[in-house]
Amino acid sequence: MNTNRHTLKNKDKKIPRCLRLLTKMILTFVIGCICFSGCAALKEAQQRREARVKQQKNKQYLLLTVPKVEIKVGGGALTAESAHYSITFAEDLRKHDDFDEISERRTYAQSALVYMESLYNEMEAVFGFQPEHKIHVTLHQVYEGATNRATTTTQYGSKFQGNTSLRHKYIAGIKMDFPLAMYEKPTTRVHELTHAFTSIYHLPTWFDEGLAVLMETEWAKAGLHPKFDNLQTYLRRNPNGTNALEGWDSHGGNRELVRWRYRYAYTVVSELRKSYGPDFYIKVFRLMDADQLHTKLATQMSTSFLVYYFSQIAGTDLTPFFKELGFEVEKLTKVQILQNTNHIKG
């Protein structure tokens, strides 16, 4: 055994030193090329992955134009506000690891307000108006004992109409309470912020929800309720034969029915816009504004009221269309609508 080792050693000595150095250089060069190629491939793969993630994120979350926003941050970054929104961190959220420092709250508030202002611009483009009230958003870790419940509270005021004893109602502000887990869901965020934007008009529930799904689906690209391809085929009725959207006053109950309601309401809203043009709802809200209908309603407007305004803009009576879909509607005139609005008496 010792002889064999000695023989190998002697053979190694016979290889010229320059050749051994050249061999090492070639090996080093080859290994370097492999490593460089491998690193380049890894970098390229990482870039492709990041591009896919970015594309997927855009599809699922947000495709809005980033506006120029002036943001004022309060002391300790506990509050911040922009032109149309304010954001407040509730006491329990200030203890969260991600929000227990001023810099963390400031960064999050600025990002959130830019997002909300971008959505505000989109809603103004779709609906054609700007609410006079500011929307106040409070973020919680836990809200009313839950992390999956967001609420919108409308703050009302009233004032006398001229020298009469009638008061007109107006909205003084909107307060929204979000658990952080819900606010960070794009679908919920856009949906609830749309409700706050349109709350002044006291819209029928089905129409209000349809508009909210329209925004989350077609603008924020975060919708979970795809349209039906045929309104008649997928129509559901209540036991009394009316459309199952009638009487929609809560979001609890049968989950399948709730999902159907969101999808069907969105389908109606989207199809009307598709049939009568992208400025259809702009014209509808403009006409309601002209009649100041929202200042005279004590309760939610009826679908018949809404169909009157739809018909005026569409240039055709849409009452038969809604009757075919099972809605309880009657053809009204403007005089009838204004006579039947419930003013707030002083």
C-alpha cells in the first residue's frame, strides 16, 4: 500500500508546474462561468417571478390612477387627512406591532389616503358628483368584538327651507369603522367606500349594492361577484312572486341567496350602463340633484322613484323592463314623486 502511494506521488511530480497552473486557471474560469451563468439565470428567474406577482396583483387588487394628494398628518401620526377623507388609528391598533411607532402610522396613513383619493376620483368620474361631506375612517384591531365587520354611519343634520316650517335633511358627515383585517381586503375597502360616497341619495338597497360591486369589479379589479349572462335565466323570486332583490334589508341569512343578490344587483346595474352609455349614471344623479330629491326623503327611495329617473335618461319607459324582472314598480310622473316625498317637519 505504501508503495502505491509513493508511485502516485512521483507521477504527479512529473507534470510540469506551468501545466498544473494552467489547468487550475481553466478550472477556475469554467467554474466562474458556471456560477455567473447560474446567478444570471437566478436573477432572470427572480425578475420574471416579480413581474408575474406584479401582474397578478394588478389583476386582483387595484388598477387606479395615483393622484396628487396633499396630506396633513396630526400629532403623533394618530390621525391624518386629505381633501375628502380622514383616517384615525383606534386605541387598540396603536398597540399593534406594525403601528406602535409614529413612522409606521405616518407611512400607512399616507398610503391609505392616496388610495382612497384615487378611488374617489374614479367614483366621481362614474357617478358625476362629489359629496360635500368628508368621509372619516377609523381603523381598529378589533371592532365591536369582531375582526370581520365594517360599518358606515351617516351623520345627519337638517335646516329650514326658506320661510316654511319644512326642514330639509342634509348629511353632515360619514363615519366608517374598519377592523384592519377587513380594510386590507381590497373588495371590502372599495365596496364600503363606495357606499359612503353614494349614501347621500338614500338609494334602494339593491341599487346601492349593485353600484358598490360595480366599482369593486370594474374599477378596482377586486370583485368576487361575476355578472350573470342573462337576467331572465337567473332570476329568483320571493314566495310572493317578486324579485328576490325586493325586501333586501340585511346581509345575513342564506349565503347562497346573499351571493345571488350581489351578483344579480351588479348585473342589472352594469347592463343598464352598458345599454345607455358610460355617462348613464352621471345623468341620473344629475337629474336627482336638480330635484333635490335626497334632501326631501325621510327614508330610502323606492325603486319606482329610481325607475322614473332611469327612464328620463334612457329616453324610454323602463317600467315594463323592471316589471318583467319581478320588481314592484309603478309608472310615476315627476309631480307624483315630488308630492310623495316625505319632508321633515319642524
